[in-house]
Amino acid sequence: FNKYGYAMNKIMERVKDLAIMHSCISHPEDRKEVYQRFKNFVAQKFGYQLEEFAMQLHFQNSSMKRYSLKRKIRQIEQKIRKCQEIWERYAPPDWDC
């Protein structure tokens, strides 16, 4: 059983649910609220970790550790892009906030 893969699937499902909810809501203020929930959710799951790695990279002198941190940063950025792709697929672009 892959706990990490399961957790990532659950995160992506939550993003999809928020995008679908956004597409079903007709009131603009409610759509903005759901969009903000999406942004906060992604920031909570990935953004803070990304900031932490970027700060560590800034102060790191070892080339091996810098390489490792850059790799981790790229992986997190890929996950954030995947969340954005899911959002764009299920939330109509003309309703973006």
C-alpha cells in the first residue's frame, strides 16, 4: 500500500471537488469564496513546503544539498501545476475569479 500515492490522490480529488463545486455555483461571491478555498488548500498542502525548501536553498552552500533541494522544489511545483490543470479542466474559465 502506497500511503504517499493515496494521499496525493486524495489531494487531487479535493481539488477536483472544489473545481466542480465552483462550476455549479451561480452567485459570483460564492464562486470567489470557493476559488479562495482552492488557493488556500493548495498553499496549505504544497506552498508552505515550497517556501521552506526555497529558503533552505538560499542559505545552502553544498552543491549536493542544493541539487537535492532543487529536485524537491521541482517536484512540488509539478504538483501545484497538476492542481491548476485539474482546476482548469473542471472549473469553466469564463467563471474564474
